[in-house]
Amino acid sequence: MMVLLSWFSPIVLAQDALPTNTATIYSSLKARKFKVVLLNKKAFSTKSLDSLKGNTLYIYGKNGPEEVSLEIIKELQVAKRQRPIARGLGLGVLIGASTGALLGFGSYQEPEPNSYFTFDLGPGASAGAGAALGAVTGIVGGIIIGASSNRYTHYDFSQKSLTEKYDLMSRILEKK
């Protein structure tokens, strides 16, 4: 039996059958956010999962280095690489501007000459104005959609054996 003492409450762990000659697996996931949820419902966020050795995950959190046994991890959330707000903003501008340009170009009407001087910029000006209005609308919609999108990939550890947890964690750490 092993007792894990750290900033979270002590939890008694039963030793499972992990091979004793497991190599240290270093994380290839850099500059991402992680959220680790434990079986006792406590959770903490970190920017660095350092390595995995045996059934111990080494994490650098706000309180410095931590050792967490795989047995007490309930869930791991890994931030996705893309920034969803920026991605939504870009797509919103692109879709809004193109739709606005098409509507502006389609709604152009040649002016009727009423006086000695008639000023007409042609269909390009209507398309440009439509693109500008569409881009502004697209920015707002893109930010709303991007902010509401799921930014984390969730990995469930709760119903897995220790060897399954080890295999899953090693695959997560080796991802690029």
C-alpha cells in the first residue's frame, strides 16, 4: 500500500500490477493548459505535464512540482492547440465580408441622371460597403461562436485499470 500526501487530502492507494521496468515518458505537449480532476473531486490547472514514470505523473503547477498517482486521476482535460475565439473571428470576417460583398454587388442600381452632374462609383463601391458591413457582423458572430466552443479534449480515467490509465497517459504525453 502507498499513501500519497500532497496539498490534496491523503488517499490510500493499492499497488497494481504495473511493470517495474517502465521507462520515463517525457511530455511532448508544450505551451498548453491542462486540468487534472482527482477522484476526491479536487481539480487543479497547470501548464506543464512533465513526465510519467511508473504510476506517477510529474506535474509543474502553481505550487511547484507535484507528483500525482495515476490511481487517483479521474479526468484529464487538455487544451486544444487552436484558439477558438481567434478562429471564430477569422471565419466570421471571411463569411460576413464575402456575403456582404455579394449582397452589395447584387443590390447595385445604376443612378438615373437628374441634373447636369451625376456621381456614380459603380458596383464596386456597393460591394465594398457590403463587405465592410458584413465583416463587422461576422466579427460579432464569430467571437460569440468561438467563445462558446469546446476548448478542451477530455480523457476519462475513472473506469480504467492502472495499466489502461498508464497506456492512455503515455499516449497523451507522446502526442504532438
